[in-house]
Amino acid sequence: MSDTKRQELKDFISEYMQKDNPSSYLIAVLHKAQELYGYLARETMEFISETMNVPAANIWGVATFYHYFNLTPRGKYTISVCLGTACYVKGAGEVMEAIKEELHIKEGETTKDMTFTLQEARCLGACGLAPVMMVNGKIHGDLTPKKVVEIIKEYRKKEGK
Ligand code: FES
């Protein structure tokens, strides 16, 4: 952990340690840690455990219970491919396959260069544009296997890759 980030996390925790029942603020602390590091590494959870005096097993339990906590490093871009019904019937399965082939990863994985993380989603609320994927909050619609590869190449170009 970098010293600046660790200090920021420590300061954040200190505020809650003044309150009654500090361990009830564990979720807020885990959110802050994820915001700082992008994911919850084991050493980050151990640091929180020592600083808040909460057993590491409790922290692990909370971190694994909520799906919004990431336990592994994420790429700079998270690609969420919608596999909801409207997208699926319009070829989202083929789109997902094309992305996997292009990135050489499966759902839930991150490319070795830490540029992309691939995940599936269920209805991104843009069924009219099906099939759809979201890249760091930006919707891309009317996808085809060919189009999706071009979009990935554009993101790579942005990164100078
Ligand atoms: S099913 Fe894909 S956006 Fe709704």
C-alpha cells in the first residue's frame, strides 16, 4: 500500500473510531478503501482489521458478501456486456464471444496489461439499443462482433497500445 493512500485510509477510519460502535461503519470504510485502491487486497483488509480492531474474518465476510466489493485488481476499463433477454436475442452471446477472443480473457477476468476487465450484466436499461455493453459507464449499442472489436481497438489506441 502506498503511504499516502494508507494515511488517507487511516484518517478516514479515525473519524469513525470517535463514534459509538465504530465497527458498524465497516462498510463505509471498505468503500473508501476500494475507492483508493480500486479493489480490496488482503493486506488492505488486514490493515483495516488492525486499525479498527475488528477480526479479519469479519472483514472478509463482509467483503465477500457484497458483490460491489472487488477482491482482485481491476483493469482501467470495465466492460459490462449485457446478457439480458432483449440483448441476448439480438446476438449478445456472439458479441461476448468476440470480446473474449479479442482480449484473451473470460468473464470476471482482467487482461494482463490491466487495461480491461470483462463482466456480464443483466439489462443496462438501454434495451432499445440492444445488444449493448457499457465501458466505464459509457453505453455502446447496436453491437456486432465486428463493431465490438473496433471499439476495443479504439480504447487501446487511447492508451497508446
Ligand atoms: S436487456 Fe440489455 S439493455 Fe436491457
